[in-house]
Amino acid sequence: RVEPLTPADGIGGTKHFSRRTTVSLAGFSTGRIAGCNMAIRRSAIARVGWFDVDLGAGALGGTEDADYLYRVLRRRLKALLAPKVVVYHGHGRTAEQLRRTERAYYRGSGGFYAKHLLAGDRSVARRIYWDLRGLAGEAWQRARLGQLPIEQAAAVWAMLSGAVVMVCRRGLRPRAHPAAER
């Protein structure tokens, strides 16, 4: 569980669970993973491999943790959310810096989706659909209120740019799916 260190560090979208919860592929979304507090068994690393640095912060935007969890789940390994284990996260960012960080996460999501689509994982297409549908719903609500859906448009653009970057880095050649490696 990730909690803000101070009220100014408010972490949007943090999910709270009162009891240990098993994570599954159903409803998996890159935006729901806070990987700053992961513990991974050595046996899982032996089966899944390492984090994909092409998806990390400074590369595409910090979805290497979501990608890792996705590969763990694709291998049918067990993943748990343990709410008693807490990290207090103080980022000290301004509102504009937080918006840039959020766009970087969307860029990373686009890279994640491209990586798995290039590897032949067609189930990712459904996840893309639901992410884009959620953004479209938010944009529609803003438009109904007479507001421009700038953040939603920026998120879609960021996802597309992340996908393009991943395709450029890895090429259009199909690759073995990471869950099938080894």
C-alpha cells in the first residue's frame, strides 16, 4: 500500500484493501500498480526474468513494475496485495510536475501495450480498449460541463507516443511473449 507522506503529496488512485487480496489478470490495468513497494521471490525472478528497463522511469515512463506483475500473472504465479505493508511516499512535486508524471505513466502504458502486442498477446487489445474507453468517458463528462478534455487528450497522445517509441526500439518483428520465455 502506498500512502502520501504529507497531504500535499496526495497520491491519486491509490487503492485501499482491508485484507490480503490475490491479484489476477481480470481487470488488470497498468495504472493500478504502485511498484515502489514490491517484494519478489527469487524463484519468481528465476521464472519471469528481470524488469524491462525499456519501460522504466527515464525511458518510457515507469511501467516496468506493471509489466513485471503482468508477466508474473501470465505465468500463473501468485501475487498478493498486503495492506499492512505500507510505504509513505513523499514526492514533493508541483501540480504541473504531477501532470507531467501522469502523462509519462500513460506513455509507459502505450509502450507496455505495444511490447505485448508485438509479442503476440492479443488479450492486451481488450485492456487498451478499456483504458481508452475510460479516457473517452472522462473526456465526455468534461465536455458536458463545458470544459476542454485537455488532460484526456494528452493521455491518449502519450499512450500513442509510447507505443510508437516501443515499436521503433523493438521493431515490428513478432517476438516470443515474455511469459513464454525460458
